[in-house]
Amino acid sequence: MHQRTTPPTGSTPTTGRRRMARKALLAASALGVVTALMAPVRAGAAPAPASPTAATPLAANGQLSVCGRQLCNDSGQAVALNGMSTHGTQWYAQCVTDGSLDALAQDWRADVLRVSTYVQEGGYETDPAGFTARAQKFVDAAHARGMYAVIDWHMLSPGDPNANLSRAKTFFTAMAKKYKNHPGVLYEIANEPSGVSWSGIKSYAEQIIPVIRAQDPDAVVLVGTRAWSSFGVSEGSDEKEVVNNPVRASNIMYTFHFYAASHREEYLNALDRASEKLPVFVTEFGTQNYAGEGANDFTMSQRYLDLMKRKKISWTNWNYSDDHRSGAVFKTGTCDGSNWTGTGVLKEAGVWIRERIRQ
């Protein structure tokens, strides 16, 4: 593969000031972002056309939290965010521009951008300060357009997140310090663990979550699962290892990834079962094979989307770039130009996923 919790309650002077700061940011978003989307997020009705008076997803829903097995807005209503993931920003930063994000927010009507910071493969470890600044630039750009941002620590190889524990602590300290007063972030702490036990992943999560909470006690944290975030299915296990031994933290969700042409009934059923027991966020999926390549299987993909819609499971699709693979939504060369809107610049998968986000 490309590869029961409740929010904190009570109010201290610090949390009171934080809430006031977040409300001020939301007020600014509601007034200043005229590239508006639907409200509320994924209410089931057809989205309203963009207009200067419509509320953005961020302004409409505010601070998110986990309530039971659902992602909920600041009114306690279950919401499902739908959007896109960037490719690795060491390769495709040119695909994350003012123009492309305007298109994602206005033309696609997305709720969320997942900002993927690779740790290895020429990513964060080569320039920690530079990649932290780049991630913050893209998160800020999503917020400026009224979208939420998933801050993705895109560890892939090595598959044990503990191998990058000290780097993760540094990165998430910086990110949580910057966004501690902003309601628009979710922290994804381990993209796709592999070749490591669930107990090892759980230990990592229980060391990283306090680092985030020390700066930002309110934001939702997304925890990767075993075997490329398949709840262990790709390594012969299933969701019971998480159900029976959950991470000791509140306001968290567990991630699941799938690629529809490769991941069939066994994976779909695991997502169905897991979401009956756990809060789940699908932070990455594709309509192709597990490498994001090959023919699209839209029939199987739609089965996943139908399940996620029925259960109000949030998702981000891989990926918002012009990579040569079929899983990149833009035709090769698009990111060298300035035209981002409509379907003419999109590959087959891009046309399909744009329509589903717009719905």
C-alpha cells in the first residue's frame, strides 16, 4: 500500500483564552474568506454554489472533536470531511499553489487538505526546518480558504514509527505550538506503519500524543494502524488488536488506508467492523492498485464511499498532484501551468473523485 473517547471538559484560564482565540480566527474566516463552500459539512443535500455569504467548512463547523465513534463539530453534530491529500512536498510542492488550492476549495468544494510531509525519501530528515516551514505554509493556505488541514507525518520506510521518534517529537512540537489556538488542524502522527507490532505502534502513539497535547490539548489526533494502516489486515491480523488494546488517550481516531483495485472484500469488511467499535478516519485511498497505479476500479471504490457516507467516515484521496501514475488527479504537466479548474486538466480518477467531493 502506498503506501470511547470524549473531548476534554472544563475550562481553565488557559483553555478559555485558547477558545477565545479560536473563535476570533473563525470569525475572521467567516468574514474574510469569500471563496466559500457548503454549510454544514456533508449535510447530505447538494452543496450550495460558492458565494460571498456562504460559510466555509471551517467557519461552519469550528473546533472538531471525537464524540463516541464520530468526528463532531463544535455543536456536537457528526460531520464527515471529504478532500484531498498532497503528494510528497519534496517532489510536488509546485502542485500546491494559490491557484490549485483555490480550485480545491471553490471548484471541488473540498473540506480538508492533507499535507503530507515525508520523513525519509528526500523529505523532512534532509532539512527539518525547511520542511516544517513548508508544511506550515500549506496548512496556512488551506485555512485561508476555509478548509481544515491534516498534518501528515508521512513515515513509510522504515515502517516502525519509533525509528523516527525524536524527529516526530521535534516536528509535532513545532506544529502544535504554531496551531494551538487554531481550530482547523488534525494531527496524523504515523502514516503507514509496517513490519511492527500493534503494541509498538501504540507505544509510539502514547509518547507522541502528550507532546502534541502539551501545546494543543484540544485538537484531534489520528493514529496509524498496523500493516500500512489496514488495521493489520495486510499482515494477517484484523481490527481486534486495536479494539482490545486501544491507545490510552482521548480525542483520537484510528486511520485506515485502501486502494480499491487491490483491497477487496476482506478490507472493506474490516473497515465496516472497525468503524462499529472505533472512531475511524480514512486519510488515504485510491481507486487503483496499492501503488496508486494501473486501471481504476470505480465500482469497488464506490462501495467504499457508500460505506463511508453511511457511517459518516471522513476521507482524503491520494493524491493532488500531476505525478505520472493514474492515482494523481491532474494530467502530467498541469502543475507547470496556471489552469486548475474544471475536468479538462484531470485524469480519469481526478474527474471521478472531484465529482464525489462536489456531491
